[in-house]
Amino acid sequence: MRLVQYIASDGSRRVGRVSADGNQLHPLRDAASVRELAEDAIGRGVPLATLIAERSEPAAVDYDALLRTGQVLSPLDHPEPARFLITGTGLTHTGSASARNQMHILTHGDDAEESDSLKIFRMGLDGGKPAPGTLGVQPEWFFKGVGTCVVPPGAALPLPAFAKAGAEEAEIVGLYINGPDGQPFRIGYALGNEYSDHLTEAENYLYLAHSKLRACSIGPELLVGELPNEVHGTSRIIRDGKVIWEEPFLSGEAHMSHSIANLEHYHFRYPMHRRPGDLHAYFFGAAVMSFAFGVKTAPGDEYEIEAKTFGKPLRNRMELVPDEGLVSVTAL
């Protein structure tokens, strides 16, 4: 079962259940947002799927038309964007570890000692999937931004003038809400483009934090329920209407060095991440990325990430934004 948030023809916000053929949406009654739907499910103490089944209308909306006209929203958002925390983890897939280690080699040479990136990846392989009820090894973690950094499916991903590069990271994203008592609930999963500046990161791995402070995109669909153990997908870059890079990827726990439960524990163990009513989008790491294949992206490139599990592909075009110059602070 998959959900989409969209703007209806009358300008109102709606939530729709994706039809069996994937090309239409069945609107949900009394649901202007996934956040409100999740809050209702928590309040009633019922699974989200129960509410969706109760509120699904027989009417159908042309899903493809909504995508063409830019009426599809991110699958989760908050009216107060600062209450939507965007975070992630890396080094959870072999591809991401190899790419990060290649950055280390570029900076320090082929004879450098094993990088900290590979060390933490091996730690995940050894202890990232503990037995239920036991504590595993801590993953890498980074802060990406708040709700204002999330652009809708189909919208432009801004390339700051100060950035050295901008490239895709095709990932699965966990989407969460904290209940009234701070208990975190997983609403579901979505595709995500974690879009980072890998050249800045390559200068020194301590610049990872800077490279991640960028926009991102999630969606267009939210998968309700459990994530399959194995997810097959494809990530590609299109330039001037032609595919210049394409690579399949494998994700899901079968291809990760950490269990999702282990990642979630280390994220939500912090009280600041359990504030009642807050939303969280947590990127689970990339399996492949064009940067590791030597691809140099450019403004105008379109990123396309697809996986059958998540329905329609996520598409975004990179767009250079004007230079803001030196930012100065005014004393009061």
C-alpha cells in the first residue's frame, strides 16, 4: 500500500492511495496530510493501514497528470518545517563504503592506511545487525537540515554557487512521527535523493558535515508497512534528453551492514529526537552513486531514481542558483 500527497484541482491538499495499476490515486476522506493521518492512527490506537482502508474513496485521480503539472508534494511534511528533521547515515552499503574510501585515496594517496570510513563500515558488518533486544554497534550519522531543505518530486535541486559539485545519492528513507508522549512511530518508507557535494567531502572526510548541508528530495510515494528484505532499483542521470550514466542498485536489509532497528535505536535514543509531534526523515545510505564512477554532473542534469517497490520514479533536475556572496552578521 502506497500513499501520495498532492494538490487537488480546487487548490486543497489531499492524500491519495495509489491504485493497483499505479497510475491513479484514490483520495482519502478527511485527510489533508499524511501527518494528520498518522496522528489520527496514533490517537485511535490502530494501524495506519486500517485508516487508509476506511477512508479510501472509489473515485480516481489521474496520477500521471498530477506529476506533469507539479501538483505532487513530498510524501511527508510539517506546517512548521523546523519540526521536520532531515538526517541520515552512510557506510551502510558496500558501494557507499567504496566511494568514501576512494575519496580518502584521492586525498592521501594509494599507500595511505585504511580509512576511518572503511573501519566504521567493517564495524557495521561485524555488529550492525544484533539479535532482537540486544544492542549493536553505533552507525555513522549526519544532520542534513530541516523541512525547508526538502524539495518536492519534480522540483529543482539547487546547486549553491559556493558548492564544488552536486550529485545524487539514491537511498531508501524512513519516515517517522513522534506521538504525544514522545514515542516514535514509523509511518513508512520512500525513495530519496540525498544529493550531496562529494568534491567538498573528498577534500577531507571531516568536511562530510558541510557536504551534506544541501537540499534533497523524497518520494513521490510513501510505502506503508514493512520494507522488503531486498529492494532492486536503478539510478540514472539524464543530460539533454540522453542517459549519460545508469546503474542498478540493491538495498533493503539483505544488502545493508546495519539492521533498520539498529539504525532507529541510535537515532531515537536521543531525547531531542523524541519531541512530541516532530517528524523525521532518515536516509539509510546509498548503494551506488555516479561520483564513484567518475561522472561529473552539471546544472541541467536530471536525476532519476526508481524501484518497483516504490512505484513511480523520483525525478529532479539540478539547477545553479545565484551567488549570494559573503554572508555577514549584523550586531544588535
